[in-house]
Amino acid sequence: MAIILSYIAYFVTSTISPLVRKYIFARKNPDSREQIRFAFEVFVIMTIGSLFLQFFSPFSLAGNKVTLVVLTLICGLCGMAYVILNYSAQKHIDAGITVVIINVYTPVSIFLSSIFLQEGLKPIQIFGTIILLIALVIIAKKHHISAFHFDKYFLMMLLGGILLGVLLVAERALQKQTGLSAATLFSWGTQCLFLGLAVLFFKSKHTYTKKEVATVGIFNTLSSASYVVLVYTVGNLSVVSSITTFLIVTIFIAAAIFLKEREDLPRKIFGSILAVIGLLLM
């Protein structure tokens, strides 16, 4: 029952979160530098929110300290880069397409898990990866520059998905070594720290209201917390990554209904179905 409730919580919060963020971005039309400051303030809220996970799993430190530091730094750097790329490109790409592109993290996380976390990569998962890549090409047609080139926003989102895969594997490794609460606090806190440094470097400011920052921060916290709890409860990153690909369908449908993102609808539907098939094979 706990696992079922964890999946339900993940799908609900993770469907709402990107739609809320996309809606706010569309109204503000911010530039990339504004997004960095915005992302940092969102992660401040998330880091504070991570403290409440100790009520689900007591905070404890365990394992090799050097390994903890290395994994934490990987989480921080990859998380910072992913957030900046994702937030900067998102306003130029439909929410439904965004979630498909970002799901490239699934083959990345499964591949890395098979090497570092002993979660084997099977032949059928390789086949699923190929189908996913085909789906990405179909869905991202309007971002093509030529037959094998895409615009910078698509490539930013794609690179963000790859970095997300690395982040999730490092975060899962932290979970296995020191538990849920400590791993989440280290990961989110370090991402917040590096985003803060990026704010200083780019001298980033934004015009978002406190209410808008708080809204996105709360939904991001709920979405991210439901995911880390789900991975911790199931105990297998590959399984969770595969099953949560149904998020493609839920976000695509929600974006079509609430954000009116219905351009090239038949192609998007076909590409999304193909992506789900490929990801489920994994």
C-alpha cells in the first residue's frame, strides 16, 4: 500500500508542478539570467522542505566521508546545470514535449545504475532506449534546424535530461550509503549552494512575486520529495525510472487541456505513445 500511495503522490505532484511553472513562465516571459535567481529561490524552499523528511526516515550519517563528499558535489554540479538548462529552455518548448525530452534521463540512469549500483541493463532495455530516441526525434520536429540538427533550446533540454540522469544515480548512491533524509538534504542543499554561486556570477535578478516563487517552490518540493521517497521505498532506481515514464502521458494530457498546447496534436500523440512503449520496455 505504501508503494502504491507513493506512486500516486508522485504522479499527481509531478504532473501539476511543471504545468504551474510553465504557466508562470509564459506570463512573465523571463530571460535566462532571471531564471537562475528564480531557480535558486525555489531551491531554498526545497532545501528547507527536505528537513521534514526526517519524520519519514530519521537523519543519520554513515559510510565513507570522501565518498559522501564526492557524491554530494556531483549532485550539486549536475543539479545546478540541469536546473539552469531546464528553466532557460522551458519557455521555448511545450510542457508536453519538455517531459518527453527530459525523460532521456531514464536510459542514462539505468545505464549508470548498471555500472555503479549493480542494477543490470538488459537487452530489452537497450531496445527501449532506441525507441525513446526515435520518439524524441518525432516529437521535437518543430525544433529541427535540418535533418540531424536541432535548435539550441531542444539541445539544452536534452543535455539537462542527461545531467538529471547522472544526478539521480548520485542521489540514489547517497541514499544507499547514508539514508533518505541525509542524502536528500545533502543533494538539494548543495544544488541550492551552487545555484546561489551562479546567481552571484551572473548577477541574476528577477521580477517574480514572492507568491509565484513560493508556489513553484512548494510544488517542486512536493514533486521532488515524492520521487526520492518513491525510490527509497521501492529500493530500485531502474524500476522507478521505468514506471514513472507514465508521467509523459499525464503531463501531455494536462498540458493539452489546461495550457492549450495542441499544435501538431496527432504527431505529439504518436510520439508520446512511442516514447512510453520504449520507456516501458526499459
